[in-house]
Amino acid sequence: MNIAPNILNAVNEWLTPTFDNDTQAAVKELMTTSPKELEESFYKNLEFGTGGMRGVMGVGNNRINKYTLGKNTQGLSDYLHQVFPNQPLKVVIAYDCRHNSNTLAKVVADVFSANGIHVYLFSDLRPTPELSFALKYLGCQCGIVLTASHNPPEYNGYKVYWEDGGQIVPPEDAAIINVIENLNYDKIKFNANEKLIEYIDTEIDKAFIKSSIENASFNTPAAAKDNLQVVFTSLHGTSIKSIPDTLSQAGYTNVHIVPEQAEPNGDFPTVKSPNPEEPEALTMALALADKTNSDIVVGTDPDCDRLGVAVRNNDGKMILLNGNQTMILMTSFLLKQWKKAGKINGKQFVGSTIVSTPMMMELATSYGVECKVGLTGFKWIAKMIKDFPELEFIGGGEESFGFMVGDAVRDKDAVAATLLICEVAAQAKAAGSSVYKELLQLYVENGFYKEYLVSLTKKGIEGLQEITQMMIDLRENPLKEISGQRVIMVEDYQSSIALNLLTGEETTMDIPKSNVLIYYTEDGSKICARPSGTEPKIKFYISVNAELDSVTNFDAAESFLDEKIQNIIAGMHLK
């Protein structure tokens, strides 16, 4: 077998006594039976992306295992001692329903404790947003959650949170990664100091649910709550630990839970993908909604930070909203409630991202509130809160089915967001309206924006090379025209340059660098190209818009925008 020198060096390292016998045996097995998998497992180090470190479980430096996570944790421990000298250090660790999450969480706890750091470890699986909440509640400097969000069952991951409750951002991320990369595996301290590991559960749960209700409740009458029929599914994930209790304590009495999906299970046996962005994932929930004549369906991903929402359209049929639509609905509702309470005075803001709907800007402007736009990922919205302490954060989201209500949790939070969308639905129904009708009215008031995501999966070494080349081609040969529309502006977030193609003028963008390109056309369309930070995919985010003078003209306007989207897809050869 011909193995590249860099891969051979990595493989040989994993065959030394630094690694346990089982690991060495697994590496030897790959060498004899699966050379392709061996190459995939060792050709590079698993990297931090927009959502932390995420990958397939197995042996090797490009896999999730006790050694790659141990190395992360040792490096993080060293960094914590550097930046918080002579302080008692505390970290909190949570994990989701995935295979090995509980044992890997204990490995991480062991390494922290072996480095003299006090560890709060959840005694059982918990939603990711509860980790963010617990970090601030317990006064920790750092938090870790073991999760791979909605990835397939063979994946797991490691997300790092900092003392503000948000995920790590510059400069911490680069500094931590630098420490980790310069660390040898034989420096990992695996021998736990059990006295420094403290298990947590009920007290934090109660505080988290109480906080969620305080942040996401808006004086909805009890009768309106009683009149709302809700279907909820946890898709075999962690939200079953928090959302039913949150809805119950908030006064929602008619919540129908999909029983087949209520048991946490890392195999996700009833769905192809535990991703509430996928209509198929909510098939059982939609069937239960029709059986119970429910008004709204909510499904959450395994770690309970994203939510998918379905509501009835004007014909009474359940339709799945996309992430931009739920974000618009919840943001509009929050702004309306803040205005009603007299709390808007020009010192508030909402948050969004560069790949999300431009309608967020229109909506915020209509209320005299600033809309701050950051890179993809909620860590950038959390950073906005930290960077602008003089401003109040109302809420914010991104197109990938995540939303954050207030700043008690500084990450996307499906617990508070589920309660919030129920508040939207209950109040709308009590007023003789519906969530769907409220959405159409927002399109009339702010312009009809429609978004579409094209996601191309490119696995393995060849896939990574293909994605890299696609971005190079888009940079070096920028499109001048898309579907008959002139491109008027190209924003390159890697070079931080915005180029006006009509005037040739270049403008420097004051935003962290990222491998993202955005094209703007003369008819107001926006196309964003971005490799995923956590999956082997390249994503194209398409946004088109049109005026909508009346809800009665919605179908015609939607057909016009659908055709425009398909023309863009064809024009860019994205099929």
C-alpha cells in the first residue's frame, strides 16, 4: 500500500505507546482492510469551523475520539491557566444524545480536572442552550458541549464557549487553536482528579426554564394559550429534557408530543436526517398535527438549538416555514412587543448574518432599531452583545433555523424560541389571524423577500479540493451577469474588499475575514457562496425580492420569485 509521507508519519505516531492498545489495534486494522478510510482518517487534523469541531467518530487525527478531544482539552486547559492566572478556574460540560457523547464528555472532564480545573458536568444529556446559560449562571470561564447538531449518526463534535456564554471568537479562537496545534499527544493529562468533578442537574434545569419563560413570554392571555393546539417533536434529541416542561410551566396545556420520537437515540431511527430544516424529518409530527387538528408544529434538532416550524396556510394545509420566515416572524413579534411596552428608544438592536434574509434590515428600520449583520454563526451575534454593551439586544437569528431571544443564552436557542413562536401563534389566533397571515402581512409592509438554499455535498479529500477550486474560480473569474441580470457588486469576505463592478470602486469591509463571496445583481437579488465550516458542503444562498401590494396577489408574486430563483440556479449551473 502506497501511503503519502504526511499520512504515514501521522499513522506511525498513533502506533506508539502514547495511544492505548485498542486504538493501535484499530489503526492496524485500517491499514490492512481499509486503506481509503485510513487516508481519510489521517490526512489532516480535524479543524475548528463556524460551529466548533465536528467530524466522524473513529481513530486518527481527522476523527473525533478521546485523543483528539483530549488534545483540545489539554490545550484549552493550558490556555485558561495563561489568560486567567492565579484565579480559580471553572468549566461546565454538557453533551447530547449521540453515541459516545457521555463517555467523551467524561474524558473531557477528566482532562480538565487533571489540570486543576473545577468541572461542572451535567449528569445526563442536556440541550446546548442550557450549557450557554449554565456557564454564566455558575460563573465559569469556559464551557464545552459534546454535539454534532443535526449531522448523521456517525458524527460527534466539540463546541467551546467563553465566559460571556457565547462560542469562542477572535482573538481567543486563533490563540486556543495555536496552543492545541503545538501540543503533542503525550502531553495530555488523562488521569482525573475526581474531587474536582461536580455533577449538576435539577437546580440548573429549573433556573434555565424559569429564564426561558421570562425571556420569551409576552402577556398572552391564558385563554389564548388554552386555545392553541401544538405538536412537538424532539427528533430523538435533547429538547425532550426542557421544552415540554417549559411550555407546560408557561401555560400551554395542549401540547401533543410525537411519542415515537420522544426517546433520545443517537441512531435517529425514524428519520433519514434529524434536521428540522428537512421536511421529511417532520413527517410524523405533521401527521399528528392533522390527527389532532393542531395549529402549529415545532421540531428541534438533536442538541436543541435549531427549530423547524410548520403552520397552516390559508387553505388549512400544514406548510413548513424556512429559517428566514421564522426569524422574521419572531423578530417582528419582539419588536412589536418592545414598542408596545415603550422600551424602544434608539438604544436597541437585532442581530442577523450575511447569508440571512435582507428583510431583517427592512423590518428593523421600520421600528427605528439597528440591525447588526455579522458572519455566519451565532457566535458572531453573541459577540455583538459583548462588543456593544451600551445597546440592548432584542433578538436575532440566521437562516439555518436558529433564533436567540434576549441575552440569557448567547447561542441559538430552540427552548426559548419554541415558546416564542407559540406566543406568536396564540396571540395571532386569538386576534382572528394566524401565523401564516401575519407572515403575508409582513411581506406587504416590508417587501416580499424569498430565499432558497442550494447545498452541494462533496465528501472526502477530492470533495474538499473540488470545493476549494469552486471558490477559486468564483474569485478569479467573477460573474458579470447572472440569469440576464448584471452583477453590480461583489463582496469578498476573504480579502475584505467590496468591488463595485459598475464604477470599479473598491471598498474595505470592516468585518472578520471569512471564505465567503456575495454577488448582488441590478434587480436586488443576492447570491452568497460559502463552504460549510462543519460539513463537507458548499452552500449557495439565494435571495430575491419583489413588491407585494396585497396579500391577494401573494401567489402570483411567489410564482414570479420562484421562477427567478430557478433561473439563477440554472444560470450558475448549480443543479
